[in-house]
Amino acid sequence: MNLLKILKKTIIDSQLYVSLMGTLFAVFFMLEQNTFRWPTILFIFITYFSGYLYTKYQNTKHFPAILVLNAVAGIVCALLIIYNHNGIRLLKWLVIVILGLLYNSFFLDVYIRKIPLLKVFYVGLVWALVNCWLTLPEFSIPIFVISFCFITALVLPFDIRDMKSDTVETFPKLIGVRNTKYIAYLLVFISLLTAIFHLEYQHGVAFFMACTVTFGFIYGSKNDNSDAYFSFGVESCSALPFLFLAIIQYF
């Protein structure tokens, strides 16, 4: 039990885990598009990690230190992009960073997280832009649809978890848990259908397997589930396409 608590505190609560999951989701599409590069993987991970720290530590005594860390992370990411990519990639990255700041910045009168029902779609949008725009020479509509629908579906179970504590209107509070799950199922199905028709065969199979597991986690989502169910179980679904692809290619 103590080991589980240590793992939760050092890996999940530190935002390392969600950052890794987001990075592996991006790697899956980079492999499919033959754009895999280690500097790209590094600055994507740093961007996710610093962004989630910024969001988590709003209005805490640690926030000044987080701002310093974010500034250093931003410089590192900018240097990685400048020395390994080009000015267009840097501009794309800056746009995504600004979108992240608009999601949750306490100094703004209104930010995205405060707007009812918008949060789930906004998170899906930012993750999708990383996969379909930031890492590619041209915007890919199929990858956008796949990423946007899949990630939006994964955010909905977290709204189910937080429905008693959320101060803004969310889908579970508005239409109930069952109907929220139906929306998530539909989004995963749209994502899967797009993947089957547009991804390479092995990647399509891997994504199908990931969606099968994801359906199960959505089905099992309840407000009284343990936090680990969501922070580890549901969160892991975004890395499943990459993990299943690795298994398929290995065997």
C-alpha cells in the first residue's frame, strides 16, 4: 500500500504520468506519418509537463517556483525547435502554448475552464493540434478528428469523477452519467472509424485494440470509483495505441 501511495505521489500527482501519456499518443501518430524525431518527443513532453504543472499549482504558494520552471522549460523547448526544426514549427508551438494559457489562468477574468461544457472539447482540441499540426508539415484533418474525438471522450470520465465537486456545469451534471457515457462512446466510435479508413493497417489495428479497452474504462466510470481508476486507468488509454502498435510490430 505504501508503495502504491509513493507511486501515486511521484508519478501521477507530479503530472509526469499524464505528460508521458500525451507524449506517447503523439509518438503513435509520428510513427504513422514517418515524422519521428527525438528532439520533437522531448519538447512535446516538456510542454505537456510544464503546462500541467502550471494548471495544477494555480493559486498555491508553489506558483512562483512553477513560473520560473515554466520559463526555463519554454527556453529549452524554443531552443530544441530552433536548432532541430524551423521557424514555422516554433510559431505553431507558441500558438499551442497560448491556447494552454487560455485554458486556466487565474489572472484572466474568464478562462476556458470556467466556461460550462467547453472544457472537454478544449482539451481535445489542444491535444489534437499537437498530433495533427505541430508535428506535421501540413494540417491533417483525419488525425485531428481521431485525436480530438478520442481525447474528448477520455476527458468525460473525469467529469463523472468530479461531478460532485465541479463548480461549473458539466455534461454529467447536466444530462447524467449514463448519457455522458453515450457521448463518450460515440466520440470513440467516430475516432475509430476515422482511424480504420485513414491510418496504415498496423496502426489501425492498434487503435482498434486501444478503443476496445477504452470502451471498457468508459463503461466502468462511476463517481465513487477510486482516483487511481481515472488517474491511472483512464489516463493510460491515450498511450494504448502506441503500446499495442509496439506489441504488434514486435510479434
